[in-house]
Amino acid sequence: MAMFAWCAISFGILVCVSADLYVHNPRGSNNRANEKSATRANNNRLFDSQNNARGGYNYGDSAANPSQNEDQQYRMKYFQSGLVGNSELMVEWTNQHGCGGDEDTSPHKLNCNMVLQFMCQDDKSTAAPDDSITLRNGANTQTQAYNKPNNDDENEGTVRNRRNANVQAGRGLHESWEWYDYCYRRERNKGLFVADQNLNDNNQGVSSAIFTRQNPNDNRRGYECPEERDYYPYFHPTPWVDIAVLAHNASSCDYYTENSFNSKPYGECVEEFNDGKRKHWSTANNPEACADKGGQWVEYHNYLELAPDFAASEANCLAQNNGNTGKVLYKWGKPYDVQKIVNHEEILDTCFVAAPPLDCQPADWSRVNHLGNGRDGQPLSYKWTLPYFPGHKDKRCVFRMRYNISTDDYDPFNTTSEHNEQKQNNVVVQRSPIEQNPLVNIGANGQLLQLAINTDQTGRVFQDRSHVFLLLTRKDKIPDEANLKNLNVRGKRGNIVQVYPAIEYDFVPNRMNIKESDLVHIQWTGSNTHDNGAPGGDGQTGDAGEGKDGSDRTNVVEILEPGENFPVPYERNNMFKNMEVVWNSLDTHGTTDEDKQKNIAIQMASVGYFQCLSQSDCGPDSIESKRALNNLLDNANASYGGIVFKLKEGVYHYMCSRNNNFSNRSQKGQITVTK
Ligand SMILES: *[C@@H]1O[C@H](CO)[C@@H](O)[C@H](O)[C@H]1NC(C)=O
Ligand SMILES: *[C@@H]1O[C@H](CO)[C@@H](O)[C@H](O)[C@H]1NC(C)=O
Ligand SMILES: *[C@@H]1O[C@H](CO)[C@@H](O)[C@H](O)[C@H]1NC(C)=O
Ligand SMILES: *[C@@H]1O[C@H](CO)[C@@H](O)[C@H](O)[C@H]1NC(C)=O
Ligand SMILES: *[C@@H]1O[C@H](CO)[C@@H](O)[C@H](O)[C@H]1NC(C)=O
Ligand SMILES: *[C@@H]1O[C@H](CO)[C@@H](O)[C@H](O)[C@H]1NC(C)=O
């Protein structure tokens, strides 16, 4: 704007933390583990969220008491898509600064984009080995350690010793230790715009990828690489697979699709130890610098998994694409195989399953200064079609979402290091288009006004990530061709002000429209330590709700009308007698269909505490022989693997008997089934 003129610079550093991106399904951690406090204990635990300290959900507990170790935690278990049928997971979130919409009818005051990604590996029998690569939540709130390298020429033995001294089984881990070590050493992209921020050097004298405009002071969160976090599409290979970009403008989708690592290989510099093994790092970040170091610039592909039937040659590999449905694409090349990198093994050309193409769409409209719904009162959501892994192995995964906002004060896609502030002898000889908290002259007799501009936050990326979950291969009577929809529970213990900026309990999706042939997987997870105690940060502490303090519980009972708050007696039920269960996380007991349906209703109402009615069907787990269930479900498990079912045509209503509390909280859902 022409009437504004810069006239002075103030160098005050504003520490401002605001509330920004919270994923509610799957439950976003916002870096929480199991803390009883309303604020998260450690905002550096796994990733840089830039969010308010109060958001997020604890990892799930399997049982009725807090987990003592990772094995006792509950991991959501979603079934993978089939080769033909899809599995859908409704991702829901809130974002504070708005996004999306149309420039003419609903203009926004910012530019934005959302990036949805995941990372998977084969599931392991040990929940939390002490290696540097296995995805884990950790059992406590501590960050993995990192000791800086002593020199750039470490040998494999020293580097492994350093890693082994750092990485612990009991702490959360997403990116590998080697990923951060590489980031620590690799020269940063010096073409990027950093405004008037002063970026330092690491202990080897390299201004490396741990320093960015948004992270000028080298803060470390987990083993996340700050440069990779801040920039998308990233210009080097990353361990993350793209799901979707929700773009500010559909016109930028070609750019995102072309440059997504899912479809475009990216290079990094590969150097070797003296014994010829592959180093996991190089300081070089481009082919020329790599050649100078005697390294080799190698391009890697993103991928879902290695091809199951190892096709030994390129021709055999590509031949596997003949006649497939298009969901699986085999490629020949060098996959970005994190396991090999961590093992210091060379990555050779091989046959791999390509990452599915990026889904780019314009972002839906959302309101500014508000952590709420989008248009028509609908939650902000994205329907994620879960991947299909032709290798038929169970996978262990994490989901990540970033929300990126920038302004028109400078062209975010055309402002580079050439526009950075430049000084000679401590005198500014070139100003940055944005400066820290500038004083501006609005042309009124020299009266100056200060603007709240933080150059490390103008252009800012927020992030949330899920806890670890599993993507299971389809089993039992879940056919490959069936479409499967996940039905889960969002929210946590407390009333609306106590849980904020998380949310109160509800089913997600709250209303489902399905066909008789569709499958629904109902499942939920909860914590036993959502006490929301002190410190409360800038919100209220307390955990108003039913049942034992700090405990999340859910069950499902049928109601006849959405306006009712009494469950129907079993004799009058519609839902269970019209239900066919094709998979049960417990056993389905009973001989007649009627008995089986009744026992399913008992499992759903008691969270599996009772598995059936009569002792002759399920022995000690029957209502006849087990001690009473607490009527607020306190002694039932916090999490429940649930059932996969089909329903006959009709409209069905259900609620949670414990959390539904008319005038305070509604936890009710609806499923409409058509032929
Ligand atoms: C999207 O980009 C097109 C072409 O650059 C432009 O005409 C349109 O106004 C943009 N829409 C929004 C919402 O920015
Ligand atoms: C965020 O937007 C900026 C442009 O302002 C872009 O340079 C950067 O790559 C984006 N980062 C992410 C994570 O989307
Ligand atoms: C960047 O600026 C140059 C020259 O000012 C212009 O030609 C180019 O179209 C701009 N690129 C984008 C992506 O806006
Ligand atoms: C319903 O919720 C309110 C607020 O949390 C609580 O005060 C009240 O006791 C609850 N009702 C029952 C029946 O528990
Ligand atoms: C409850 O959790 C315990 C501990 O994980 C588990 O052994 C038990 O099978 C669970 N019960 C049900 C009904 O899921
Ligand atoms: C709802 O919550 C309020 C405040 O927490 C409480 O005073 C009231 O009794 C609750 N209503 C019901 C029906 O329990």
C-alpha cells in the first residue's frame, strides 16, 4: 500500500503463541503424551506445532487404568483399502485463521494451504525397540536427545555411538535420528527469503537446514527437520508420503501435483565412509557442491512399500502393471528407503509400489479468528482414502497435517533471498519487504503507529500430528471389494471451556449415509489421564463429566429418535437386529442369529466388558458370571477395537449413555442406510 512508508525499525522480539491447527480425528497430539495437565508438558516432544499449549489429545490407553508402557497403549486399527474397495477415514480439524473460499464472494485476508501427509512402516512385534526408526509414542513426555557431531568426518562407529547414546525406547519417535543429523549438517537452501532474520551457523560452521526464517534459533523438536517442516513441496527427499494439498487457489494445484515427492524424484548428496558404506549425511545440498565433496547426487522416489514379489529386473517389475486396476503402480528406481539409510546401506534400483498421486483441491472456506466449523455448520474435514498395500502386511503409521498462512505484503512465491535485508558494516543497505514490528508513518503529521509484524511468523506454518496407528490388511469376512467407512469418537473429558481448544465428545462422522453393501468399522480410543489439571495455561482447568476423573469412556446404545435421551430396551431395537457383523475385535458368541445380535448389543453397550449374556456362551466374560459393570463405565476399557458391520436399509440413531448429558453435551450419531 503506497501511503504507508517505513520509517523506523524496532527490534523487540515478540514471543507470541496462538491457537491454530488442531486435528480432532484421528486425535491430534499437539505434542501431548499422557500428561494430566491442561497444558502439554513439552512442546518440543515430536514436532513443531506453533499451537497453543492447551490443545491436543493424549495417546490412547487400552485398559481402564493409565498405561505403564507403550504395550499398554491403544493404537487405532484402521483396515487398509482393498485393491478394489476403499477404506475411508474422515479427518477432522479446526484452523484458526481461516482459509479457502472465493475471492469475489467470500474474500479472505490471507493466503493459505494445508498439507496432509502420512508415514508408514511394517508393524513390528516389539512396540518400542530402542532403534532410531521405529515409530512410537513413547511412554513419557520427554524429547529424544541429540548430541551434536564432533566433526564432519565422523566414522560409522562414532556416529552410531552418538546415536545409541541419544535414542531411547521409551520416548516418542517419528522421523529417524539420522534424518535430523543430516538436517543438522546439510547446508540450508540459501535461495529462500528470510527477511531480516539473522540465521547462524551450526557447530561445524555451516548455516544448515536447522535454521529457517521461522526457526532462526536452531530450536529442535523431536527429530523433525525445520527446513523440511517450513517448506512444501520440499526440495529434497522426505520420509513423508503426500495425501492431499488443500490449496488457496485451484490454479496452484498443477504446481503442487507436479512437484509432490509422490510423483517427482528429488536428489540428495550421497557420500561414503572410508569403508565404502553409505553415509546418511553430506553438507552439500546441490549437485555442484556434492561433486566438490566427492559425493554422488542421487535422485530418490517416494513409495508405499517395496514390491511384494521382488521382480528382479525392470522389465519384470513394469510387467506387473499390466492388467491392474490402476490403484497399484509398480515403478523401477531408487526408493527413499529409510531403513537402508539408517543401516548405512546403499540403495539400489529396485521394484517398488509408487506413492499414490497427490489429491489437490481448493481448500473449503473457514472463518477467521475462530476454531470452528466451515460452511453450513459442517466440521472442516477431508475424506482420506486409506492406502492399499499389495504386500498384505500390517503397517504402523503416523498422520501429519500442516496449515500454512501468508499475506500479500510480499509475494510469497516470488520473494527470495535477493529480497533479504542486507547490511554492510552494520548499516542496512537493503531493507526486507517485511520488518520486525515496524513503525509506520500514515501521513498524519509524523504520528507513527506500530504494526505487529513478526518476520519469523509472517508466513507461518502450524502443524498437528496423530499418535501412532495401525493400517491392517483386510481379514476375516472383510472382502477386498467392499467399501469400508470408519466411525470413531472425537473429543475429550471436560466441558466446553475446559477442553478448549480441543473439543467435547461426539461421534465422527456424526451422520453417515451409507449403502447396504458398505461396511462400517466402529472403534474408539480414550485416555485415563485427561484430568485437565494445573497448569491450565490461558484456559480453565477441570474435567467436568461423568464417571472417574480424567477418564474418557464411550459406548453405544440405540435410541429411537435423535431428540430422545433414553436408550431403547433391547426387545424393541432396530439397529442390532438389522446388523450383520463381518469382523469383531472380540469373539461373536451365541448359536442363533438372535443370540449373536443380542451379544453384540451387550458388547457395544459395555465396551466389551461383557462379551455375552449367558455363561454357557462366553464363560467368565458373561453377564451371568462377571462382577458388575460400573454404571458409568469406569471399569470398562478406555479404548475398543469395535466391530465391522453392515446394516439393512433404514435410519438408525445411537448415543453414548455416559457422556450424553442434555444441556451440556450431546454424543449422538445417526446412520442412514439406502439399498
Ligand atoms: C485464483 O487464481 C486465479 C488466477 O490467478 C484468479 O483469477 C482468482 O482470483 C484466484 N482466486 C482466489 C480465491 O484467489
Ligand atoms: C508455506 O507457504 C510459503 C509461501 O508463503 C511457501 O514458501 C512454503 O513452502 C509453504 N510451506 C508449507 C509447509 O506449505
Ligand atoms: C515473479 O516475478 C516475475 C518478475 O517480477 C514475474 O515475471 C513472474 O511471473 C513472477 N512469478 C510468479 C509465480 O508470480
Ligand atoms: C451433566 O453435566 C454437568 C456438567 O458437567 C454436571 O454438573 C451434571 O452433574 C451432569 N449430570 C449428571 C446426571 O451427571
Ligand atoms: C481391555 O483391555 C485389556 C488390556 O489391554 C485387554 O486385555 C482386554 O482384552 C480388553 N477388554 C476388551 C473387552 O477389549
Ligand atoms: C450442565 O452444566 C452446568 C454447568 O456445568 C450444570 O450446572 C448443570 O446442572 C448441567 N445440566 C445438567 C442437566 O446436568
